[in-house]
Amino acid sequence: MKTINNFIKIDKAKRIGLFFLLAFPAYGFGRSLFESENESEQYLGTALILINSTLVLFIGIWLRKALRQYNELVGNLYFLSRLFEATALASLTLDLMPTISISNDWDIFLPWSF
């Protein structure tokens, strides 16, 4: 950041603004597609929700650098709140996990057998 006549210039301001604008439709369309009955639409919705989580995380990383110059605690708390939001939104996609077939044979992972 550079100080110019009491104005602060944020290094990646255009990217941050673009990511804010892209995060809303990514989540909105992703959530509606995720809740549809069509399996391919569900996977597309999952991808959009994960893209939204990535966008939210990058917003937190980039704004943390700007906010820390004013107050380090505020910058760190903002980043942690964005990290929590990204994790919470990405966890919505775990609903698709029961549809993925994984073997329940855990004997190869356990050192003892039952």
C-alpha cells in the first residue's frame, strides 16, 4: 500500500473487487444447481461452490495485508473470518459424499484384524 495525500492505495484492489463480484453469483448459481435432482447439475453446483470458497479465501488473504497496516489484530481476525467462511461453504459439498462408492474394507489400514 502506498500513501497518496491521505488516501491509501490497495495493491490488488481491482482483483479483490472482481472476486467480491464473482463470489456472489458463484455461490448463488452453485447452490441452486447443487440442490437440483440432476446429478451432473449437482456436480457443476459443487464446483461453483468450491470456486466461491476459493474466491472468499483469496479475498481474505489479500485484504489481510491491507488491514494489517492499520491494526494487526483486525487484519488477522478478518482473515480468520474469511477462512471460516470458506471452510463452512466448502463443507456444504460434503452432501455428495454418500453418493461416492468407497469400499468399507478397513483391514488394510488396521494393524490388527477383528
